[in-house]
Amino acid sequence: MTGRIASPCVGLCSTTVGDRVCRGCQRVDDEIRDWAALDGETRKCRMAELDALREEAAGRFLRVVDATALEAQLVRHGIRFRAEQPPLSRAVELLRVGRDRIRDLSRYGIVPHEPLDATALHAGIAEALMAAAEHRRLELVALS
């Protein structure tokens, strides 16, 4: 019997519409295709890299002041997260899913650096994430 293969997939794969980097998980198309064939340690390292990418991008726009409140809201709204996933990476998922419904970010343990609403925060973070992921894709192409 085989165990479940951990994946950073969030069910929003834009590579199916021609993107070379997924707007949902920030993996390159080849990486998505080959994910199941990667060994567990490689997947674990790659997920940590993706979390770090999300932390860096989200950290430009906000900070998490109450990780417990953030986790409680993720659970309340049925938003998937991993136990080892850092709070800023979790905040990215929260904004991706709930940006149109969140009115008071402080209830979610999140404080923006500038007075932005959840939709504007998500837009800025998504743009920063895609720029960083595309930069990584180009580095991979240069190495091959």
C-alpha cells in the first residue's frame, strides 16, 4: 500500500492554459508533471522552497501577528494547510481563497504594512510570487 504523495497543489493549475509557471502553486510545468516521480526528500525540500518563496513575497506586504487566529480561520473556512507550513505561507492561501470575503484582516491575525484590503494584498502578493517563480524558471532553463 502506498501513502499519499504530499503536493503543493492548490487546485488552481494555470499550466493547463499555457502558463509555464502555475499561478496556484508556483511550480514550473515540468516539475508539476514529474512531481509524483520525485523522491520524498526532494519533494520535501521543494515544498520548503515554495514556502520560503511565499514568505518572502507575503512579507513585503503583511505580517502575521497572531498565528493561532490565522490557523483558526483557515480551519473555520476549510482552507487546506500543512502542519509545517509557515504562517506567512498560510496567509497566502487564506488571501487566495478568501480575499473577496475578508473585511477585517485583524480577525485573521494579519496586519498589512500599508492600508490595503484583502483583495489588494492578494493582488500584490500574487504578482510578486509570479515574478519570483518566473525568475526561478529562467534559472532552471539556464542550468539545463
